[in-house]
Amino acid sequence: MQLFFTLAYLFIGFVQLFAIMDGIDYALDIGSVLSAILAFIVTYIPLLGSGLGIYGAINAWDWSTLQAFALFLWYVPVLLLFAIFSRS
């Protein structure tokens, strides 16, 4: 199960990278190279990366809020379930 969680987190992080790049470019209009550099810095910082990924998905990709939250914050309920069941 830990392998699945790790692979899923890496895959979502890859998608998140592009959402953050597009979100930064949308908000600041600084160009794709600088957006990519900033996105590489913040992508795997858990809540910051997720928040910026949600911003990019909603504003740059025109996703609904529910879709963006479901994709970028899926790990929160999973971690809660792991924490609850690992104490048993």
C-alpha cells in the first residue's frame, strides 16, 4: 500500500508541476522558463504545492473547484485513514 501511495503522490506531483507552472504564468505573466523554475521549487511542498496546483488548475486550465480539490488534495483523507487504522 505504501508503494501505491508513493507512486500516486509522484504522479500527482508531476501533474501539479504543470498546473503550478501555468498558474504562475497566468498570475504573474513572467514567462515559461521562470515559471518552471519557481514551480520546481514549490511542487513537492505538500500544502503550498497543492494550493498553487489548485490555483493553476482553476484559473489556467478552467477546471471546477471540486475537480481541482479532488486531484490535488486526495492525499489528506488517505493520510487520515492511514493514521486511524495504523493505531489499531
